[in-house]
Amino acid sequence: MTAAPAAVRARATWRDYLALTKPRVISLLLFTTVAAMFMAARGWPGLTLLIVVSLAGYASAGSAGVLNMVIDRDIDLKMARTATRPTSSGLIPMRDAALFGAALQLGSFAALWVWATPLAAWMSLAGFVTYVGVYTLWLKRRTWHNIVLGGAAGCFPPLVGWAAVTGDLNLFAWFLFAIIFFWTPAHFWALALMIKEEYREVGIPMLPVVHGDRLTVAQVWLYSIYTVIISVLPFTFREVSWLYLGVAALSGGWLIRLAWRLYTPVMAGQAATRKMAVPLYLYSMLYLAILFLAGALDRSLLI
């Protein structure tokens, strides 16, 4: 008798469902949510609110990740880094995954509406719709602008955190949105350079696939500069002090340096390699965390 495939024999556990939510991706998004709460409160936002927003924020972002896996199962099967996902392997049926994602989103929206603010609930839902509807369903397979426009989904977490504390969104909250908006292309296109052949094989029109390495590194360089400029602007509106400005300038300067180190050899004729793109990709995540931590500390200390 022929043995059944592992994916058929095995039963999904809570760990498999947790993997559907893309916890490593969500961790940075959740950090920006929590940091924004401290910025909005100018200190401790309250334990209950912090727990509610953290759990609901994770559930909302996780639901987007789940439905992304359901929609993209066909291409996930063809890419080495995604072929073993619970949906790709068949460990979790598509119907079960879709119901799980929907339940997470409904629970998140209800929790934010009841225990935080309605505006926080709507901002969370807006991020979900942008990621699933705009990025995954509409743009991802159609245009290299997918990550610029669809990447706006990752800009909503700080708005959720801010709205949960204040019930509104002021100019500084939108600066936090803008920082992530301009940071995302530089961060993601560094990743795209690392796995461009996988994207090419499955027909996803990421920038390196469509227009090559030279235009990609030029865009990464420009978006890195835009990010740093946007990051220091809150100081001119007296929303932050010299503490934040110093951290933003130093960490931003290193981001631009790494982008330049990627830019120069490619523009000189070399093909972009994984080794060349990894430093910028990894540091870009640390940079965003440092920037939001600096903002939280600065506004907590600023009188």
C-alpha cells in the first residue's frame, strides 16, 4: 500500500494556523502600532488599551496574511521560500484558512470598536482592505507599482495605534503614515533584488523583473532619501525634540549609506546579487524600529 503524502496524513495544529498569520512580518507592523500609542499618549497609554490594540492589531494584520496565502496559493507553490506554507502544502484546506482569516478580521474590528475607538477599527479595516484588495487582488500580478501603492497597507498600523489613544488623527499621525509609505519601496525592492528570479519564474512583475537592476537600485536610492527627509520633518512642526532628530538623522544617514553601497556597483555595470542587497534589507527593518522607538521615547519625555 502506498503511503499517503505527509500533508494528507498530518493534522494542522495551532502552530500551523499561527504560521498563516505571518508572525515575523507582523512583528514590525505591531511595533509601529504600539510605538504610535506611546507617541499619542505622550507616555503610558494604559495596560488594557495596550493589550487590546496589540491583540486586535495582530489579528487584523494576521487575517490579511492568511487571505494573501489563500489568494496566492498558485504562485506560492512555485516559489521555494513559500512552497511549504500550510496552504501551499495542503496541510490547511483553503476553506478553513479563509474562514480563519475572516474570523480574525471580524474579531479584530469588534474588539477595536468596543474597547478602543471606532476610528481605530476603521483604520485597521482600511489596512486589511488595502493589502488584500488593492495589493494582492488588483496590483500584485499586474504592475511593478504594486509595492508602491499596495504597500500603503503597512502604513495603517501607526494610525490604528494613534486613533486608539486619541480618537482622531492629527498631522503627526499622518507623518508616521508617510514615513512607512516611502520606506516600504526601499525595503521591499531590496528583497525583490534578492529573489528576483523566483518572481520572474512565477510571472510577478516586480521592479527588478520588469525594468532590471539599474532602475531598481536607483529607485531604492531615491526612496531612501525621501524616507529620511520625511522622517525629520516632524521636528520642524515641534512635534518632537532634538532627541528624535538626532536619532533620525544618524539612523537615516546609515540607511542612505547602505542604499548608496547597493547603488554604485550596479550603476557601474555589476548585476545586483543577494549578498549586495541583504545589508540594506536587514538594516531597513532595524531602521524603522529605531525610528519609531525614538519617537515614542522622545514624546514620552518631551514636556
